[in-house]
Amino acid sequence: MGWEIFYAVILLLTGIGVFMVGIIKFSNLLQSGSNQKISVYFQKMGNNRIVGFGVGAAATTVIQSSTATTVIIVGLVNSGVMLFGQSVAVIFGANVGTAVSSILLSLSAFRIKYFFMLLTFVGAFTKLLTKNQRVGKICDVLIAFGIVFVGLELMSMAFRGNQYLVRGFESAISATSFPLLLILLGFLLTAIIQSSTAAAAIFITLAINIELPFTAIMYLIIGSYLGTTITTLIASIGASRNAKRAAMVHLLFNVFAAILFLPILWPLQGPISDFVTRGIPNPVWQITVFGLVYKFTAAIVLLSFIKPMTKLVYLIIKDKPEQITIEEIKSKDDHEMFHGFTDKF
């Protein structure tokens, strides 16, 4: 048991390292001048909330991971390709997209993330065969993009197959019915295994094997959505302030979504559970439908509060005050003295 956990921690740290290398490489490539065409597209998008929301939802539906989408957004903001103001609506859409992608996962076992990881090989192999600098730059972007997904998968694999960890969480989940504790357990499980999809699979297993009630599953799902924000926060380490703000938006979206739903779910959990289980007996679709309603409703409500949320993010992550040199102070004082003197005449 001890050695399994030790090796799992090593794999997790390795995954974080690979992931950070991919993020840094991806951001640097975008900053190196290969971002002009991409910038034009975002300039055309402007600050249109609906368009940004649609872009985020569509991207996550294709990638099948809101974590990956928000991580890429953080990279785009860090490189200056996307403005922070534009990223807010896109992140909102990404959160809804993860619920939509769960429908696709319920219908099919098609895992598109493996094809994104394959881009690392495609980019590296193509770069070995070509001497064209333009093609080489494209290959570098493909490699960096693929490395990000390789890192995500390594982090996800670290504890996913650890039976001791899973059994420990299963015991803790089955032993409590207190909503806030269930949210905490869902958060911790997802933060550790780095996959809300894998966490949902555990919740489904519990629902089938020990007849875990839907009232408990609701709170576990909310916690799992909060747990997905950890990876985005890791991606923002060492990034620009606007990139950190983009990661903070992802966190605040899920925090405010929980605050929005808890006052409704907590007192009405019995009737809501009865309604859902009677209409949708399959635990897989219970989780899918609840996640879709939860995310979509939260996004619709919070879209109206983008400006206040943006202001809040700026209050949390403030700009550094400009450091004025002694020469600049003297120059400023001389300038003010001169105008003060001439104003008298």
C-alpha cells in the first residue's frame, strides 16, 4: 500500500511537470509571433458574450474536457492572444460544454483526448522530415498542445487505479449524508484523480453497488466540478496576471454556481431526488442530466453578472503599483514646478 501511494505521487508530480512544460512551451510559441492570425479571429469576436460563450461550449464539446479548454484559454491570455475580458464568457461556455460532452461520453466510448496526445508524435515526426521553418513552427505548436494533454492524462492516471484510495473515498461517501461534507469529498476526489469523468464513474459504481441515493450524488457532482478548477490554477502558476485572472474566473464560476444551487437543493433534496429517480432510473443519465441542468442554469444566470465578476477578479488579483524611479520623481516634480510657475503668469 505504501509503495503504491509513493509511486502514484511520483506519477502525479511527473504529470504536473509535463503539463507545466506543455503550458510554458505553448504560451511561448504563441508569444513568439505565431499568434497574429489567431489574434485577428479574437479581435473579430470582440467582447460579444454570446459568441464567446458559444466558442467555449463548442471547444469543450469537441475536446471533451472543460479543464483542457480552460487551460488552453489561460495559455492564450498569458500570451496576449486573447484579452482577459474575452476569456470570461469563453470560460463560462467551457463549463457548460463539459456537461454537453458528458452526453457524448454516455453514448460512446470514443476518447478524443488520445488523438490530441498523438499530436506530440505527429508534430515531432513531421519536424524531423521537413526543413520548412513555417511547417516547423506549426509542428512545435502541435507538440506543445499534445504535451499538455499527455500531462493531464498522467495526472489523471496517478491515483485513478489506486484501490486503497477509491475504497477509502467509497467508505467515507457511504458513511455520510451531510451535503457540505459530500461536496468536500467530491472536490478532493476530483482534485486528486484530476478527472470529473473518472469521479463520476466512481459515483455511478456507488449508486449501483451500495444504492447511494441521488441526494448524495448531487452534492458529489457539485464538489467534482469544484475539483476541476485545481488544474487550471496550476496552469496559471508563473503566468501573467491576466492569465491568473482567467483561472480565477473558472474557480469563481464554480463557486458561485454552488452558492446559487445549494439554497434550492438542500431544503428540497427529497422531492428533487424523487422526481429525478422516477423520471430517469439510470444512474448514468441521472448524473448527465443533472450536470447539464446545473451548468447551463448557472451559466445563464452568471452571464448577466460578467461585469461585477470581472471587477471582483480585479479586486482579488490586483495590478502591481508602478514603481517610479528617483529620476522620474524628480522629472515629475520639475515638470509640475514649471507649470505652476508659468500658470502664475
